[in-house]
Amino acid sequence: MPDRFMSILLVEDDAKDVKLTLHALQSEKLCNQIDIARDGEEALDYIFCRGQYAGRSADSPPRLVLLDLKLPKVDGLEVLRAIKSDPRTKPIPVVILTSSKEESDVVAGYQLGANAYIQKPVDFEHFRDVVKRLGLFWLVVNEPPPPKAFQSG
Amino acid sequence: MDMKHLSRYAWRPYVVAITVVAAAAALRVWPLHSLGVSLAWLTFYPAVMVAALYGGTSAALLGTFLSCLAVLFVLPLFVHQPFIKDSTDWLGLAVFFATCTLISGIAEATRRAQARENQAMAERDRFFTLSLDLLCVAGFDGYFKRLNPIWERVTGWTTEELLSKPFLEFVHPEDREATILEVQNQQRGEAVLSFKNRYQCKDGSYRWLSWKSIPVEEESLMYGTARDITESRKEEEKTERLNAELGRRTAELEVSNKELEAFTYSVSHDLRAPLRHIDGFSKLLMDAHSSELTEEARDYVATIRESTKEMSQLVDDLLNLARIGRRELSLQVTGLKTLVEEVVSNLKARSASRAMEWKVQPLPFVECDPSLMKQVLINLLSNAVKFSRQRELAVIEVGSFQQDNQPVIFVRDNGVGFDMKYVDKLFAVFQRLHRQEDFEGTGIGLAIVHRIIQKHGGRVWAEGELNKGAVFYFTLGSPAKTDSKDSAAGGAYAGQVHEYSSGRG
């Protein structure tokens, strides 16, 4: 049974991609809440509980962030940098889930502290499989960072 | 300096000595007869001096000696009494002897100094005349005082013309101010170590001169040496122009490279997204609404998904091709045999159901970028696998031979081959010699092979015959310089060989 902290933040600007990703994630019933940010700024507001998310409790960080790179306003790498350079959010697992595997993106992603880098496969069955395994690993197999991990620094 | 000259020179002092002493003795005996034996040495002092002056040391010494003999033994015969009678006379002789020896010494020293100076002068003059650089002595008054002959050759003016006007008049108007400044510096005692100006020639043209000059203030003179650097200056200007041009082109290339990078980046992100959506929603349609679709509609959807996959492969291949173009080679000596075996075992696994015979001959170690080389082998070998799939037993051979002192690697198959009249199209992007339903593909694989081989400075070419098979050859690095163009020794198909040299865009 997923606990109440089992939420995923999906950062994705493309509505069709949101639909497909949600479809893939929900078909496996891995978590009970998927929040969606449609641009980099919204993602940062969500994570740092400000702006339209000012009411959100900082005590319940998402268990996983699925981050697209090409985003309006603040791009994905900037979002990643912000998350990984703040001790309060650094432990949140961030998986880059994007269209391209341009070497420069992969390099920058890992240098900024991404926990994984995944290119979205064009083949939908393949994509669904990847998302399923991704969810299984990060939400079930992986030991999440305990609350203490977010207080350090 | 012949022997005659030497002997004449050698005899001269003695002739001089004997002559002057004889003259002195004669003077002493006849015009000065009235003096008697007093002032015995009167005429002999000048005689020795003359001998020293004209004959040098040896003449002076001989003259001294002969003078003593004359006074002691010859003159007494004419005045009928001895000149040397008492100790005073002997003292006179001693004084004469000592004085004259001293004179000889001084004469010699003077003569030598003079000779040295003359020689130094002559040497300086010789070098001055000989110099390839322009040498000059110029006054603080602005006029040349002395010029070496090369001035005439370089400027076309005669020396007289150059001396007749202030030198500033020959200087290019634009360089005059700077030249005046340099002259003023020299008037203050500073040397000029590096200065360039233009001098006008008689034909109106200008020559660039590079100067070095030192002033001698007490003489109000400047000693200068200049070199004609017109030619090297021209070369320099040309090089500068070429460098500027090169810089401009490099900048342009960098800009277009950046644009290309931005383009491929955008393609790699944005072109794939719609494909993903088409495939995703087609699949969802099939999953959720399959029962509502007719057989025909389901077939259409399957076709849509098929096309999406093809396009996705195309985008990947194109991006791959673009990336190879941008990529720097990281060369290392690589064993091709190992690389081929890796690729072969991979391909074997993927076509396990087929009857295939692999013949991998020993292959050389070559200097290449191993990951790109692997890409070449993957493309060539998977082509061989693909185009031989209609054979009951596909035979694929990889080997090498020496040609023009460098190894040629080849991949041969017994597949469908191709008609040599289409060989031109083989390595071009998007060119395919088979229908998509016969052999799937994007038409980029061989273009990638060509690009990689080209980056290695090698060449790639192919031979084929319809329904018999194909051979692909490649080399790495430029061939040794020989004219022999013996057609690929290991080639299976004689005749026309088409080459794609590394120079091909």
C-alpha cells in the first residue's frame, strides 16, 4: 500500500506527453498522487512551496521528480540546478525524462546531479515499459531519503 | 704579393741605407770640408733619419752602422787625420749610435702604426663598398655625407643626387614626421635600434628600409645602416591579409557550426516528440477501441505506427550523421580483428535463425577512433547481413590486403549486390538502391560510413554485381604516393571500380 507521501512531480510542458506519461504511470498504479508542473517556474514554485504552491507543506517533498529538459520560462537544467543546490531539496530523486540524448544534455544533467537520464522512446509500448520500470525502481525498490536527509545543511 | 715584389721590397732598405750614408759622407767631405774633424756626425744624423723614414728600421740600423764605419775609416782618408782621437770622440760615437738606434725603433713603431691604420681603413672601405645593406654617414644638418654604392642600386639615384638634397626629401611624406623624430633622438645622443620608413626611388616607387643608426655627437654625424625590406614587407602584408581572411572565414564557419548545432539540438528534441505522440495515441486507440475498429482501420493504424518507427529511425540516423561531422577524432591503435569479432557476434545473435558462414581473416592494427570504426563495421556488416538474407547460405567475408603500402579492409557478401551503374549513389545521403518493402533502411548507413572514413583521411569504394554480391573496401589515412592504380587485388569483381576520395564533400 503506498503511503501518503507517494507523490510524483511530473514536469512536462507538452499536454500530449502529459497524457501519455500519466497513462503509463497510472496503468501500473504505483502511486496515489501525480502532480504536474507545466513549466520550469511552476516546478520550482511547487518544490519550494511558493507562488501558487505557497500553501503546500514543505514536509512532504515528492518521492520522485520526472523532469523534461525543454521547458518554457525556466529550462529543465535550471530547475535541476535549483533543486540540487539547495540542501532542503537536494535528496529528492530527479529523473530526467526527455526527448533527446544529446551528449551535451546528458553531460550537463549528470554534472548538475541528476539521479538518472532517460530518453523517451518513440515506440509507445517501449515507453510504457520504461515508465513502469522507472516507477517500480524509484517508488518500490529504492529506499527513499528519510525526513532527516532533508534537514541537513 | 709575388716573389718579385717581395725581393724588391727586401732589398730596398739596404739600397736606401747605402745611398744616404754615401751622400752624407760626400756632403761631409766636400762642402763641409772646412769643418775639419769637428762635428763629425753632422750629416750622418739626417742621413739615418732619412733612411729610417724611407727604408724602415733595417735601413736605419744599417745606415747607423755604415755611418760609424765611414767616420772611423773612410773620412779620415779624405781629411788626412782621424776623427776619433780621444775619449770625447768615442763618447760622440756612442751617443750617435744610441740616438740612431732609438730613431730606428721609433721609425719602425710609427711605420707599423701607419700600416695598421692604412690596412684598417682599406678593410673598412672594402666592407663599406661591398655591403648589401645600405650604409650611410649623415650629418645633423640633414644631408648625407657618405653613401655606399648599393644606394644607387636600390634607389636608382646617383650618389651625387642623394648627397645634393636633404635626405628628408627622399622620405615618403607620411614617414617624414617619424623620421625627424628619430633624427632628433640621435641629436640627443640616442641610438636608433629599430625604425622603418619608405624612401623614394628615382622611378617614383618607394622602398621600405629598416634602420639601425648611432650618433657621434662630437662629429655631429649619424652612422646608419638600412636594409631593404620591401619584399619581406610585401610578404608580411600578404600574410596579414590572408590571416584576416582566414579569421573571417573561421568566424563564419563557427557561426554556421553553432547554427547547425542548434538545429540538430532542436531536431533531436522537437522532431521526436510528435512521433512519440502519433505512436502513443495510435497504440492507445488500438488498446482501448480495438473492438470498435474494422479490420481495415486496424491495418491503417498499424501502418501509421510502422511509419512512425521508420521516421524515428531516420531522425536518429540523421542526428548520428550530423554528430559524426562535429565530433573530434580520438585516435588510438586498434586491433580490427577484435572489433570485427565483437560486431559479428552481436549480428550472429540477432540473426540466429539464418544459415550464415562468417569468414574473418586476420586483420591489421590501425590507428583510428575505435568507436567510430565500430560504427563503420556495424553499418557494413549489418548491410551484408541484410542484403544476403535471400540466400540459402549467406557467406560474409572480412579481410584485408596491402595496396599502395597501406592496408585495405574489405567486407564481401554473396547477397543481392547492385548494378555498378548506380555505384555513384551508394554513399550519398538518402540514396537507396532497393525498395523499402524489399530491404528496410533509411539510406544513411553508407553515408555515415563515408563520413567516418573521410574524417580518418581514408577512402571508401565498392564493387558489386546484381544478384551476385557486393564488396566494400576502405582505407584509413592517405595512401603512399605511388601512381600504380592496380585495381583492388582482392576484388571479386574485375572492371569498374568506383572511388570516393576523402576530398569529396
